[in-house]
Amino acid sequence: MTWEELEAECRQCQKCELGATRTNLVFGVGSPQAEVLFIGEGPGEQEDLRGEPFVGRSGQLLDKYLAAIHLDRRRNIYIANMVKCRPPKNRDPKPEEQDMCLNWLTAQVKLMQPKIIVCLGRIAAQRIIGKEFKVTKEHGKFYEHNGILRMGTFHPAALLRNPNQKPDALEDFLALQAKIEEICESTYS
Ligand code: SF4
């Protein structure tokens, strides 16, 4: 299956109840050939309206961190979410919704074959890295699984609520930059 075929199939998805209330399905943004994949939680209001992940205030903050280490959401990374449709009133996606949506993300990872996955926030980190993952304690550490390095850091919305965590988040992005320079071939070329 090609990336385009996967996206077209995903856009028809009604596997869970979130499909009924979405305005737009948010498949992701960026280059499917990227070596670095960012995974967030799920679309919020702005993301649902525009069909793109991280486009509100938290998205602007994420773009600043990305720019600080020469990453660009349209050029050398890909950004996706644990669930592709907006949970009403921005509640956490339910475990069963995550379970049903995970197939799409798994298929994206299989086609992309990223070298590094960065989990933005608790929901993604606990699903992708480990169910006991604590962002405040384990952020910025890399864990290898199935040949892919996985790292969790703060969700940008959490940084807007707790700006005192911004220096820690910057450290995580700088650690990511060093790891990209070490193991990625095309991200900075
Ligand atoms: S959230 Fe995922 S599983 Fe649920 S309808 Fe949307 S794409 Fe399908």
C-alpha cells in the first residue's frame, strides 16, 4: 500500500465514535520520507477545523522548538496523532478509541520507517514508549524498540500552562538534534 492509498482509506474511517463528530480527519503533516516522526495526542478545535495537527497556540510553540533545531513541519519531519479525529470538548481520547485508531498510526510508521519517534505528551508516550512513562521524570531520554529510538517530551499545550518547564523542553529538543546528527542521514542534508 502506498502512503496516498493509506491516507485515502483512513479518510473514510468511521471505526470509532469520534468519526461521527469530526469536521476534518487529521491524518498528519510533513514528509512521509522523513526520518523523524512526532506523535501527539489528538486534534483540538483548530486542528479539527483545519485538518492539520498542532495549528493553534500550542502548534506555534511547537514550531518554535522545531525551528530552534532546524526542523520544519513541511520539510524534514512528519507529525501525526494517536487519534485522527477530535475528541469532543478536547477530552482525552478513550483507550478504546486509541486502540481502534492505532492501526492507522502503525501503518504510517511501517511505511515511513522513521529512525526516531518523539512523543509529545503523556498520552502518546504511555502508548508508544511504556504505560508507566512519566513525562516529568523521563522526558528527553531515548529508548530503543524494534530498531526505532523513542523519546518523550512535554506536550506544547502543557508548556503553555507551565512555562517553567520550557527550559527542560528545550534541552530535550537539543538532545534530539544531537541524536539526529548522530544517526540520521537525510534530515539535515
Ligand atoms: S479516531 Fe481513528 S478510529 Fe476513530 S473514526 Fe477517526 S480515524 Fe477512525
